[in-house]
Amino acid sequence: MSVPKYDENFQKTVIELYRNGKASKEILKEFGISSSVFYKWVKKYTQVKMPTGESLNIEEIKALQKRTAQLEEENLILKKTLKIFAQA
């Protein structure tokens, strides 16, 4: 059994219906979408408002978290290097 592939415009349209108050059960039944796929789309297209007024989606947040971890690791390496040279 093949799984249907929905384009991005269709996904956004379905999520917009949900955000405008249409019940998720109605959407799932009307479009024949599984609940796991539907809620994956909800998560994907949900925007998070930052205190600065900027909006980020989940992919952008994950990229920022990855970059933060990378910078923290680089910072730790530099601190260790500085400690080694300070002892010499």
C-alpha cells in the first residue's frame, strides 16, 4: 500500500483550516489524512513568537539549538586551550 504524498500548499491549507477553528476530526475525515500526519504538519507549520517579536518555526529553532551547541563546544575547546597556554 503506497502512502500519498501531499504538497506543501495542501499541507498549509489544511493547517490554516485547523487554525481558523475547524475541528481536527472533521479535517481528518474530510481529507482522509491520518492523525499522526496531521499533527506532524501542525508541529511543522506552527510559529513560535519570540520576545523580540520575531516568529520562528520548528526547523529554525532546531537549527539555532544545533548552532548553540556547536558554539558552546568551540567555547569549551578555547577555554581548555587558554588554560594550557596559561600554564606554560
